[in-house]
Amino acid sequence: MKSVALFAALTLTAPAAFACEPFAVGDLTIEHAWSRATIGADRPGVFYVEITNAGSADDALVGIATPAAGMPMLHETVVTDGIASMPHSMSVPVPAGQTVALAPGGYHGMLMGLVTALKEGGSFPVTLTFQRAGEVTVTVDVLSMRAEGPDCAHAGQ
Amino acid sequence: MRLTRLQKALWAAAGIAVLAYGALLWGPYRAPALVSEAPFRPTFSLPDDAGRLYSPADFAGKHLLVFFGFTNCPDVCPTTLSEVAQVIDDLGPDADKVQPLFISIDPERDRRLGLAAFTAAFHPAIIGLAGDADQTRAAADSFRIHFAREDDAAAPDGYTMSHSPALYLIGPEGDWLRQFTYGTPASEILADLKSRL
């Protein structure tokens, strides 16, 4: 039964781009959740998202979970003295009144142990856990391998 | 007018600077100071997925856009290859004057996972090269770039790679021309290439 639900979640084709639809929990708004298509399931997938904290208290993203991958983790790409490395991040700060982006070249979710290849045009759920606001499940759009972000009319506003 | 000790010292320093500059301009060391270094020509000898061995001579007459990376990398490498793909698309008819190369710094695993399919997913023009450990180290040393395997129990297969994430531009004669630091927008790379082609 669980695998049927997973199959449905992974093959669900979005009628309109989910990435452009905001999700909310407490004072937080979560939008532009996207991932890149993968070739097969042997390489890790990626998870990018934007989180806006409209409240007056700092929060932090402390974990991600998804049925699409056995081992999703938060990472940060760090370039120090011309060397890029990708340390594990225990949490991503979401300060009061600010928008934080998990975006190419910075914080990102690394989806290790993909259950199946991520296909362009598909989508899958990711549950984000915040220190204060708690949990929220968002729908992640799978874009092309060459994508640099979702194409939303209001993106960047 | 009385000069303070500091003013005297400053005038003395200015005098020395003038003399030194004059010596640079007219002195016997003028030539070596102004002649540029010998061209820096990084090299490599690496096979593609099909086993065909490539070296810079195979691309003589073309500009090379070289990136060192690994296909298990979820963030930096796809982002850079996407930009390279965009640059090649935007070059239009000049695209055949630029050869993009992806050199694996994790060659054993990349060969196992399939390098050609990976690079082709970004752009069919990109050639992926993955040698053995010695060939890979020699290529990286030649380009003067860093890569290292870092054990990480939480990473796939228990390790990840740190590496120099820049793009390197090699001229049609094999001379190192410049690097584009990680995150340089495709439009900037395109403008630079167009000014050279």
C-alpha cells in the first residue's frame, strides 16, 4: 500500500507547476520547491526551495524527509580558497523577517538513495521540519537537468 | 619650513620610489621585468566512456572550456554544466569553435555510473573524460587544480569529493587563457568567448 502511494506521488504530473504554489506553516511561507531530473537512481538528487519568515522570531530548517529518497540530508556548498566542498548542515537558519533560499551554489537538500529516477515533469513530496513552526509537506517539481530554477510569474518578487 | 620626522621619512620614501621606478624603466632589468612568462599549456591524456584517448592536440584550433567535477555531485557540477550547455547553445554557429570538456576527478565511479549519458543530458557537445588515478592526477596537476577524496560516512559509497569548481578556458594553440570562477553567469562567459572567436 505504501509503495502504491509512493508510486502515485512520484508519477503525479502537475497540471500547473506546484513549485509556484506557496505552502504555509505558522509564520513561514515555502515556495519554489524544485529538483533536477536524474539519470537513473544511482546518483543523488537535489532539493531547492525558498522559505520566507514573516514572523518576529527566528526559525531554522532542521530536517527534510521524503518518500522519494532513503537518505535526504541538508548540505551546503562552500567554496573556500577556490575549493568547493559540501559539508553536511545540521540546520539552515531562517531569521525573522527574511527569505532564505536553498539554491544552486549554496544550501541544498541532497537526496541520497533515490527510490527511482526523478523524471522531468513529475513531482514528489518533501516534508520540512522547522525548529519552531514544526512540519510542513510541500510538493517539489522535477525540472530538467539543465534547469536553474522554476519559471514562476511571481518568482523573484 | 620645518619638516616633521614623518614628513622627512615620506619624502625620502618618495625619492626612493622615483629612483626605483627610473631603474625599472631604464635599468638593465627592464627587459626581463616586462617580458611575459612562457605560455602555460596545461595538458591531459584521458579516455572518454568509449575508451578513446584524448589529448589537447585532438582539439587544436578550438577553444577548450574545461571543468573538473564528478557526476555524483548534486549541486555544483550540474549547475556549471547547465551554464556550459547554455553558452554552447547561445554561441549558435560559433559553437563548433568551442569544445566543452568535463574531466572526472572521481573516474572509477563515474565510469561505472556512465559518463557519456550524464554529459549528454546537459549538452551533446560536452565530452566527458575519465582516466585512471594517475592520468587524472596528472591532468589536475597540469591545470594546477585541486581535488581530494573526503571520507564521509553519510555520503553515497562513504565518500565525497572536494574540487576546484572553476571553468578553465584554453586557447586554440593550447595556451591557458583564463578561468571563470564558479557562479560566473553564462552570459558573461558567452560575451568573453564571442570577443575571442
